[in-house]
Amino acid sequence: MCLNDWARRNSVTIKFIQKDKPTQNGLIERFSRSYRKDVLDAYMFTNLQEVRTVTDEWIAHYNYERPHGSLGDLTPAEYLEKYHQNKEEDFIQNVAN
């Protein structure tokens, strides 16, 4: 089954970003730019396993060590932990009321 068939069966309209309009998909464009700059353009790979190894290391760094300005200079992992703490505190507060 192809994507178009699935979408039609599930009443989903597929909308692609317009050509030369990367701002319509900013999060993915930002991630792709970072990955391209930090991994694909920075190394001369000789096999697919090297790409996978460097990518795994980069993802760990990106998510657990590298602060992101858009997340208040927290890593994504720290931001997620803070989010879950806030949700738990909100839940406890709502139950108490």
C-alpha cells in the first residue's frame, strides 16, 4: 500500500511544503542542516557502518550534551525531564484541589 492509498482510505489530505519554502518545515530543516554540517560534511566515510557509528554518537551528543537555545539552553533530554516534572506537579496540584 502506498502513502496516497492510505491517505485516501483514511480521509487524510497530504500537503507538501512548497519548493524553495524551507520555513514551512523549520524544525526538520534545522535538524537536517545541523546533521549535514556536523556529520555528513565533516567526515569522509568509507562505509555505511562508519556513518551509523558517527550518527549514533552525534545523536547522543545532540540530545544529551548540546544545549539548545530554543529550549532555554537545556539539552533536549533535560527539557523533556523538566516537562515531565512540570506535568507531574500539575497533576498532583489538580488532584489536591
